[in-house]
Amino acid sequence: MHDLDNPYPYYETLRTDTPVARLADSPFYVVTSWDLIAEAVARPDHFSSNLTATMVWNADGTVTTYPIAELDSPIHALATADDPAHRDHRRMVMPSMVAKRIGQLEPFIDHTVKRLWDSGIDSNGIDGNRIDWMTAVAHRVPMAVVAELLGFPTYDIDDLIRWSFATTVLLDGVVTAEQLTAATQAATELGGHIAESFTATRDDPGGGVMGDLATLVNRGDLDESTAIIMLIQLVAAGAESTVSLLGNAVWLLGEQPELVGQLRDNRDLVRLFVEEALRVESPFRGHYRHVVHDTTLGDVALPANSHLYLMWGAANRDAEHSDEPDRVNLDPAVRRPHMAFGKGLHLCVGAALARLEARVAVNHLLDATTDFTVHGANPQWERSLLVRRLRTLPLTVT
């Protein structure tokens, strides 16, 4: 297995030598070049978004299959559905994702970031104030925002964090049997909590995504089980991507301290910095596609029922599409596109919200400090094939 903490040399080798590469003798093929990933997402008839299986890397170097659901199973909803179901599900949640609704959340996000920052600061550090950015802010802000957006009647933020991360563990690909058992239990708890909340909301639909979906179910326009699956996705994937973004952005500022000066001098660059953070350290390393029938991609023959793993993190550093792709560049004249939120029909519905949370959080960090440094030389990345998320990020701040 490649180095999960620093996968980028491995990505570059694959892009150069075998941009569509079969993993061992498994049915999984990783796709690492920008052009071929763009082609794959543009061919939904050949490459279904249904999450039918994930890969598991074993200690002996073999890659095996972790089955999820059959192709065309009703369990596939929203992000893992194909059109027309995907289009219908997306239309159902988009009223809460339009710019006006997202913009209305900014005061809540700002207040939440400030509150969590204040409660997370340890002023008794020997060499200055300390805060673990991940556990105090990055883990908690997205969960609070998701709960507000969805309209949870009641919730415990620590439970939401535990449950959300558990759903990722089920897809991580490098987990033990014990971890899978614990994650399955936690994911079941998340499903139960959402189902209970949804039942209560159906009795009195209010605002938020949950209220919108409850109204549709009450009218007979949406199946309740599908609504619950959609809500689970929005909690798990939506929060996960933003948790990772908030951590990765601040880690990059620690790695390239000259960026901090640029942002302090020109806050308009914060928006561009967030885009570069998404490109250089993409929150999701990749996502799966199911090969519907025998076909080819990049001159590689792909048998029916095999699986693609589209590696956004590799495509975003493709030198064919970016100059100096491994480094953040805040020159507004340099256009650097990215696929951190996917591409095409399945572009993440929560992308605008994640960007807003990141901008608010970075601006607050700049407002609340005159200087900050990352404490400790070796970052602790989550051991995962799916996400690029820091476990901790201790900061010393003044």
C-alpha cells in the first residue's frame, strides 16, 4: 500500500505510468488523471454512481471487496443514485441549498466559530495560548451547521461527530474487523436518530431540509426510507467534507506561513485560498463508480461489474491542468480548477455551504490572532483511503 500520509508521489507515478490502474487482481481500477476522470463522470450510462462495493486493503497486500448494495437497489439515493432518481432527489434538497438560504446561515456560522474558539483556547500554555483546531473547531462547526440546516429538533453534537465519522470508517478500506463492527453500530445509531427525528418532523414540518423532505413524504411524493437515506448522506458526507476542509486549510497555512501574511494584507484572497486548499488537499481522496457493462477507459478494458475509484486528490494535482500543482498559489491571475467537490451531474450539493464555513473560520483565525504556529512536526492524518482528514491540529497562538 502507498503512504497514506503522503500519497502524492504515488498519485504522480500512477498519472504518468498507468492513469487507469488495476489494483492487484481485484475488480478495482483507480483513475488518477484529470482528463480520464472528467471522461468517466461524463459517461453515467457506462459508469454508475451506485455505491455497490468498496475496496479493502489487507495486511498481506491483497485487495478484496466489501459489498454495499446491488446495482439499481433502492438504497441508492441522492449522491449514489443515477438519473432520473438522482435528479429528483437533488431537486428536493436544493431549496435549502440556494445562495439565499446558505447566506442566511452566515451569522450562525460566525457565532458558532467564535463560541467554539473561545471555549477551546487554553491560556495556560508555557509558550503561549494553545488550541487543538480540529477537536475544538473543525470537528464541531460543520456538525452544528448541518444540524441547523437540516432542522434537527434535538441533537448532541458529540454523538453527531461520532456517528458521522463512523459512516466514513465503513468505507475507509484500511480497517480491522473490530473497527468495522464498532462503526456499523455507530452508523446504525445515526440512522435510528435520524429516523426518530424525521418521524417527529413529519407531525409538524418546519424549516430546513428535514422539514422539506417531511412535507414531500406527507404528500406521497417521496418514500420515507429514501428520505432517511438522503438525510444520512447529508449529515455524514456534508459534515465530513467540511471537517476535512477546515483542518486542511489551517494546516496549509502552517506549512506555508507566507500565505498568512498575504491573507492578512488582503482578505479578499481568503476566498481564493479556500479554493486552493480544496485543490491541494482535497477532503475526499476519491469516490467510486460501478462499471455497468464491458467498456474501456483510457484504452484499458474494464469488465462489467468492476469498479472505478476516481481519485479527485490526484486529478487536482495534475500538472497538465495546473502550474506548480503541489503548492498553494494566491495569484488571482492563475486559474486552477479542481474536482474537490466532484464534477458534472454529481457536483456536491453542499459545496457553497462548505466554502462559506471555511471562509468564516479562516477569517476568524486571522481576526483572533496576531500569530499562530502548528505545534508538532508530524501531522496525524486519518488512516483512510476515502478521506483526507487530520485527527488533531494543535496550534500555539498569540
